[in-house]
Amino acid sequence: MGDNNGLKQTMGNVVGSQKFIAVLALVAIYIFFAISSESFRSTDTLVSIFDASYYIGFLAIGVTFVIITGGIDLSIGTVMMCSAIIGGVLFQMGMPMWLTLIMIIAIGGTFGLLNGLLVARFKLPPFIATLGTMMIARGLGSIISNVQSVTFPLRGAEEGFYKSIFRLDNNFPIGIFVLILFAVLAAIVLNKTKVGRYIFSIGSNREATRLSGVDVNKWETIAYVISGLFAGIAGIAYAATYTTILPGEGAGFELDAIAGVVIGGTSLSGGIGSIFGTVIGVFIMSVLKVGLPYIDLQPHYQLFITGIVLIIAVYLDVRRRNKL
Amino acid sequence: MDNNTILEMKDIDKSFGVVKALEKVKFELAQGEVHALMGENGAGKSTLVKVLTGIHEKDSGRIIYDGNEVEFKKPKESQDAGISVVHQELNMMNHLTVAQNIFIGRESLKAKFFTDDHEINEKTIELFKMFNMDVNPKEKVGNLTVGKQQMVEIIKAVSMDAKIVIFDEPTASLTEKEIDELFKIIENMKNKGIAIVYISHRMDEIFKITDRITIMRDGEYVGKVDTKETTKDELINMMVGRVVYEDPKQEPEVDENAEVVLSVKNLRSKDVEDVSFDLRKGEILGFSGLMGAGRTEVARLIFGADPKDSGEIYINGKKASIMKPQDAVNYGIGYLSEDRKQFGIITGMNVSDNVVQPSLNKYIKNMIIDDKRIEEVSEKYIADLKIKTDSTRQLLRNLSGGNQQKVVIAKWLEHNSDILIFDEPTRGIDVGAKSEIYSLMNELVKEGKSIIMISSELTEILRMSDRIIVMCEGRKVKELSIEEATQEKILHYATARKEGDIVG
């Protein structure tokens, strides 16, 4: 009886939540494209959708932590590129691939630590602090690569194994499982560990959390470090998917990632959010990006339509919250 | 009576989802009267006000204002019609000046475009003069004390040519002196024919200034009485259906030779001047004084919430280094803030998460939080402290003030804090829950905890404390034993200005 009620309540929460609306939207959009275009219904298309989701997905998972603290991380896009470029340069200088991959993640984490210290310790507004590191990362990538593009090894070449992290030699998109694995790990950290609990708490009420004896500076910094580490992982995904990295790129990806997070129901004012929602949000954007050309709309329509989706998502969220 | 009735609300119903907030509520207000609206928290007073002023739409019922049936859709409409509200929570723009705050939305304009601060400054001075008060209209509101900010809010309401002014717990953050000022203002308004709705929990105030009282309970109308013909006990009975006594403590209940658990020596900061005192095991040490006397500041210094300039803190005889709240918590100090919503609880999180906030480490196994055990422990506190909530998963924002306070108490008990600082423990808490908090505090000291209680209510100080420290302007002015303490004595020392002679 009690369980039944509990279940009903949970169902009620799920149905009422933006996460659920986001899942519905994702399915609806997918079905719409599938009906409109026969060629959309191919595995190749599905693989393209996955490919487009990896790096934005990692960025979005990472930045979800920061957004739940009530902050923002604008640097993730260029940090991702900067880590990948530096990694590429190191590789060309003779560093083994496995170490290169670790370095890419470490560089991302270092930028995250910098952001965290600036925000938590030196009390810079997150928007400004990460805007600064966004520019620094972009500049640093160009400086270190000497404004040259770097190319990672091709599939089948020596040390080309990293490509198989996201797509097997028989073209199987294993990357989707890697993304899901990291999403599950992130969700466990967010919901089942101290880091996550305090990140939610800080986002809900930083001062009350501090007055409970919680080292808020430390946990807030960790949120930015997580965001940076995921930017590094995204850098690997980007390199694996696109092989060649151009210097000075990456700006704008953070906004795609943040849009995905918000579409997935995480509140920009902090305290509310989920990794599951973020992943769904990212897929909504990827499906739009890949699907629109199939109905004869050029890719630049994606921006236009994503903007509309974003506004509708946030509007629904605001309306739901005001009802409470 | 009928002729000068300015407002009549009949059979007002209002539901939020399945929750009935108001059911067949009636309320009547005459010109030039002060009409109290009483009831425990959650009785529906605020909802009724919100229905009247157009914040909430009523489900059914009629509102007749100034002879016509009205239905305000927005607060602006009711305001324009002459109904002003002085809110319990201040709605001030801290970075704007006093005058800019008062005339927000009604600025004087030069050439219909440029704001004219000179004119509103003059008008502000005049308004304050009407009530014999001085103010610098150019002062930023954020720099004023809470009490002064409240005055600004009141003056703003008055300045709108209101026919009805609703005061929602206006004295919660005022000093005795400011309360007297407020009562003069209310008297003044009354004489001008303004009708006043006065929402308060404080009996002494209700009896001092109101003419009639409407009592609500659980969203329903209970009754209406003439203030002159009722008694405190009758009112409380109508509100809660039980009698609560507020008798002062006669003698300290703690041994004079009990060990000192906390010793504060020469504490100084920008708001605190050289404060020293001892707290004994099992003692309730009351901190009395006017608003801004530095009591909360002392508490925050001890707790490490603000940086201190100098001074030493000894816990159980050993010098303690407290640089941040985390340190204080590790030393077993718990702080229950005067402003629960901002500093005490996480309203967006559930009961269990709030309860285990400082002691989360106990519930982690292999890095994973053991939510099941956390819920079991929370269940125990819900039962022990009689916290009214439907489950451990309920968000704190959905609990009443008294129950939120109990969650904060549970939080520090769970962390085994031995020294508890209660800063205004019953502010905004209804009568019934108040006495529950009191008996809880008494149980805690019996178990060997020690309590510092900051309170602006003298009755509370006299009822609970074993010993009383009176502060004024950041200094400790006097220490009184409970036997010698009286309301008059405390007030005498609380108003002892620096230059004045302090009779020891």
C-alpha cells in the first residue's frame, strides 16, 4: 500500500518533471525525422548522431556540476580544444599516446582548478572568471601550437588505437557506451557521494551550507575541477572524432553544452539538476543537428531551431516552478 | 459600525492543489480601527492578505471594498486602490537611497524624463517629520539597520495615501524604542481614518494597540472579539485550543560550580567591543539587548562566521582556534541563526539532507552515501522532536517555521554539538510550537548541553535563562542573575549609552 503510494508519487514527479518532457521531446523529434525522411532511418545516421553527441555530451556532463552550484563555466569549449591541441603537440614531440590522453585530461583539470580557485577562493563572479579562462585557453592553444593545426594519428596508423575508444574498426559506435558509462559515473558522484550532496547544497544556499560547517570553497572548487576534467575527456572525444584540431577554435561549444544542460532541466540558478536530463538535452540537440539536413534544411537552421527549443524548455521549467 | 466599514471579505475559499488554504473565511474592517489578525503559522493569515491584495486569486467568495465589490488581479491594482502592505520580509532595493526606495515607481520627473532626486528627498524628509523621525534621504537603504529599513517600508506604505495599511509582523526586527515609534505612527494613522490590519504573534502588542481581533485556525475563521473584552488565555485558546503559560524562571537551574564549557575573552571586531563571558555546562545563558546591540555579531564571531580582530575562545578549558564555521562545528558548537531561511536551512533540500548536513561523513561507506541509514536517523529525530512532516523526503520549504527550527536543532544534535547558540529561536514561530521549542531547550540542558540564547523578547529571556548578559552598542553592559533580573532592569542596561552613567 505504502509502496504503491510511493510509486505513484515517484511517477507523478517523473511525469511532472522537465526530464520527462525532455525525453518525450527527444522521442518526438526522432520520430518526426524518421517519418519525414527514409534515409534518416539508417544506422549511419544514428552513428552520426552519436558522433555529434560525444564531445558536447562530455562538456555538458561536466558543466552540470558547476551549474548545480549556481555557477557557470564558459571556458569548457576552448579548454577542450586547448587540451586537445597541447596533447597533439606533445604527441608530435614523441609522447606515447596513452600518456598524451592522460595529459589532455590533466590539462582540462588544471584549467578547472584555476576556475575553481578564482571563483571559490578569490570570489570572482563565475561568469567573469571563466570568461577569462576561456580566452586564456583559446590563446594558449594557439601559442603552443604556433597557430598551426595539429593532426592526430589516423585509424590503423601507429598509436591510432585511441580512435577505437569511440568507434570500433567495424564501425560499431562503442563511444555511446563510453558516454553512458561516464554519465552513470557522474550521476553516482552527483547523487550518492559527498561531493554531489554538497554541490547541491551549495547551489541551494551557499551561506547556510557554510554555517553547517561545510568547507564550501573546497567543494565548489571541486565542481569546477570536474568540469575541467570532463572538458579534457571531451578533448579526447573531439580528437578521436575529427582527427585534426585547428587552433583558436572551441568558442561556442560551451554554449551548446550549457543549452543541453538547461534543456535537460538543470536550473541555472543552482540547486536543481540531473545528469540524465543533461544527456537527453544533448541528444535533442544532436538529433536536430543531424536530422535537419534530411528535411532539406541546412545545418545553420540548427542554431535557429535549437534557440527556440532552449527558450521553450526554460519557459516550461519556469512555469512549472512558479506553480509550486 | 456598518457605515464606516471599509472592507468586508465574505466566504473566501482558496485552495492550492489539494490543500485547502482558506475555507469560508470572513473578515471585516472599519475606518480608523486597528484590527488584529491572529492565528498560528499556517492558519491562513498571509494567504488571506494575499487574496485581498491580488497576489493570489480567490476560488470563491466576495470582497467588498469602499462600497464596491472588487477583485484585484495584481498587487499594483490593490495598491492603486489604496491598500498597502508592510511586509514581514523587507522588500528594499539595498543599493538605492531611502528616498528612491520610497518613491520607486512614482518618481518625480523633470521634463517628464529625468529623475529629480532633490524633490523626493524633500518629500521624504517631510514624511519622516510627520512621525517625528529624522532620516537622511540620501542614505543607501543597505546601510541602515534592519529596524530603520522597516521604518522606511512603513513610511513608504503611508506615503501612498492608503486607506488600508496591512502590517505583517512589523515588530519582528524592531527594538523596543522603534516599536514605540511604530505604535505612535499607527495611532497617528488611525486618527487620520486609515484602517489598519495588524498581524502579529505578540500578545502585549495586540493588547496595546488593537481595537478588535479576528482569529483564524487551519484556514478557517474562528471568531472575532473586542480587544477590551478578551484575555490572553482566551485568545490562545481560540488559536490553538490549549493554554500556554509564559512564567518567568525563578532561580537558576544550574549549579554555580558547574564546569565552564565555553570561555570567551576580550572578543573584538568592528561591531563588538571587548566582550568576555563564561558559559557553564547545562546552562542557558540569555543574551538580551536592543536590535543592533551586537549579540548576533558575538555569536557569529564565536562560530567563526565572521573574522574577529582579537580575543580568545576556550572550550573546556583549552584554547580553541576558530577561523571558520567548520572549526567551530568540529569543536562541537552549533549555531541556530536568527534568519533560518537564509542561514539555517536549505529550503530546497529535504528533511534528511538537512539533518545530516554537518555529519555526513558518518554516513559514507566506500565513498557512497548510505541514504537508508540517513533516513532511519531522520525518522528518529522526527519522532523525538515531534517534527510535523509527512516524510523525511519533504522539502524544508514546505514545513512551518517551528518545524524548520526543529530540523535545525536535530541537525546539531546529530552532530553531537555540546554548545548550542540559539539566535532568536522562536522568531516567526507560532505560540504552540514556541512552547515546544522551550521544553526542548530545557531537555537539552538537562542532558548536559549548554545554550547561549539570544532573544529580543524579554518574556522569553526571563522565562528561559539561568543568567542574563545585557549588551548595548557592541559592549557587554551587565550580567544579571535570573533572581535579580526584571524587564525593567534589563531595559535599563540595554539602553545604557556609552556616555551615560551605568549604575552598577
